[in-house]
Amino acid sequence: MQLSGWGRYPVLDCRVARLRRCGELGALLADLRTLIARGNGRAYGDAALNPALTLSMLAMDRMQSFDPDTGLLTCQAGVLLSDVLATFVPRGWFPPVVPGTELVTVGGMIAADVHGKNHHRDGSFGAHVESLMLATADGETRRCSRSENADLFRATLGGMGLTGVILSASFRLRRIDSAYVLAETVATRDLDETMALFEASGDRPFSVAWIDCLTRGGGLGRSLVSRGAWLPRASLPPRLAASPMRTASPARLAVPVDAPAGLLNRRSIRVFNGLYRLRGRLRRGPRPVHYGSFFFPLDGIAAWNRLYGRRGFVQYQCVLPKAESPRGLAALLGCVAAAGPSPFLTVLKLFGPAGEGPMSFPMEGYTLALDFPMRPGTPALLDRLDDITHDHGGRVYLAKDACAAPERVRQGYPRLDEFNAVRTRANCGGHRFASALSRRLGL
């Protein structure tokens, strides 16, 4: 069937199989030279595509054990984050790190070593994984942790599924007293003020900024910075106290068809940016926000990727070292403001120290994510952004990438040789676990 990532670019013809039991994997490995595991298809580009065989993990969806004393959850790799939340939020538990959508699998979260609004304090998801079961190319299933098959464990965190098939994992949930975050939004005038506010918000567990990327000159980098912390149940207003552990509601809106080409242009985005900034400025002062709206705002619109039209879109996400971030971000935003294609969403976050995995994306510094409709000029713009990113010592996020050049990835991930050595051993000397992304990048 034809498959794509969430960006709907590229689209490839793939043979697809669904793994229902661990015992089925041995026969597939014996018959095929290459395959890649796929969760819920929320990687944006070609990371979970392999024409020879793309292995759906969605049927591996059982939660296997939970320790209410320690919060340790063990579940299969195809379990959706949304199911974890629906099951455990009412019981007062929440994952330590969540990405921008709850519609991802646990296996996908590990393979991409996802990060959230709290990376500056809590690191990425992989930092909270205690162990995982990994099927390797020899047909064996290996338990991997920081004390057992440790090199394979670290390489799998952010390894984009290239070390093997993640079958299950154990990670710790954290106690929460309500399902609400005390959030506030602060408007900033430019990039310097935005970054200064991030630095002054280190005591806040969660922080993220939306940037008006069409501004130039003195207003370059003007933003709405959202900060938050879990709200105790005793502090909830009466209207929320009646259901303090309410889970997220299903999407109330949907995009039923592909939007017309050109719907998202500089004029429409400028109008949206103005209205969004006005809304943010009017919402002054801390207020209770449900975790669904705070962490997963776009999940409220089903199939929102159709807004970009039939050609799809790409998300460019990079991270820059902290010392280079002021100059690098200014150069990136200036390049975007002067370009033809305009990003609909531009998000900035502050990262803490780098993760354990040699291919884990975060490093200490700032990460910028931009969505671009796929048009004739988009690849050339992304190439210019790559030049800026790597001139400032940064790298791109492989879970979002669809266009990067191989030399850029080798430059941006200095531990690539370490990763390749582990991967080669796990793949029995070959590349049994491979994707369109890994082949495009020569990994």
C-alpha cells in the first residue's frame, strides 16, 4: 500500500505486515533482507517507511504490568500514549516526558527519543526508560538496560528503529495531583527578550514559545512564551474540582478533505499570527489549563495535516548549542522571514543536557521547529536552513526530517561511528533494519 509519514511527503509503495505476536517476527526475519518497524505513523518524513516491508506494531498493544508503589509500567511497543493517559491519569499518574501529540506509540517514543516542554529539567523520554525488549537480526530477543546489553540499549534510544524491533519497554510514571497545569502566556518583543524569558523560567517545569516568524528587523523573534507547572487539586477552581482527573477529550474538529493549494500563504499566515498573538496577549495571568490543551493542542483537530494540501508538508527541526543559539536562531528566523514559503507553526524550546543515545537529537541549547508546505522552493529553503544550522554546530531531528543530505547528518551527529558499530553487530553485519530515511542518509 502507499504509505507516508505525518507530513504526507514522501509517499512510497510499501509491503505492509502487522505483527501480532513476538513469535511471528522470526519467520519474517528469515524471509526478508530488510524491514523497519512502524508505530502510529507520526514521524513526519520517511523514518518509518521501507518498501520491502514496513512492519506495523499497532497490534502489539497490551499493558503488561504496573507497580503502584514505584510507578513502573511495562507495556508492549504498540501501546499508544493516549491509552497510557486514559488508563493512568484517572489514577493520578502521568508519563515523565510527552511529545506534542498523544497519538504516538511507546516504541516510537523510544526510537525517536522524544522530548517535551520539560527537557531543560527532565531530559528526553529515553532517560526514564529502565529496560526494553529488542528483537535483533539473528532472531533473538534481548533484554536491554543500562546494566544489560547497555551499548545496544543506548543506541536504541533515538536510533530510529535501526538497531532492531522494540517489542516492549518499562518506564516510570510520575504522580500528579490533578489533570491541570497552571499556565501563563507572556508576550515578548524580540528574540533577545524571548530567550531571556526562557533563561529566567528555569524553575518552571514546562516552557515553550510560539514565534511570529514573519516579523523582521527589531521585532525578529517576537513570541508568546507559555510556562506552566502541575496544579495541585486543592488549588483548582470549583468548576474544575468536581472532575480533577479528567482525561483528554477526543478531537472535536476535523479536516475532512485536503485544503486547496495555496491556502496557507503569507497573507493567511500573517492574519493567523496576528489573531493568535492577540489571543495570547488577552490571556494574561496564570490560569488552569487541562493537560490535553497544554501538551497536545493540535490533537484537538483530527487530520490537521490536510491543511497543507495534497502535496503535504515538511517540518524542519534543528537544535543549536547554547552558545551559538542567539546568532544561529537570528540567522534562521531572518532566512525564513525573507523566503517565499512561510511556516504555519514555529515553535522554540530550551533543551537541557544531551541524551545518552549516540543518535539522540537533543543537546544543551535551543531547538526550533518550523512547518513548511511542500512546494517547488521548499527543498532549497531547507538546504539553506541546514547550512545555517550546521555552520553554528547544530543538527536536525531525524524523526522530522525528509530532505537532509547525508553529509549534514554525519556532521551533526559526532557519535555516528559509535552508533554504526553497535547497529552492525545487532544487524549481524548487514542492515536488516533499514528505512527510506536511513538509505537516503547513507546510514
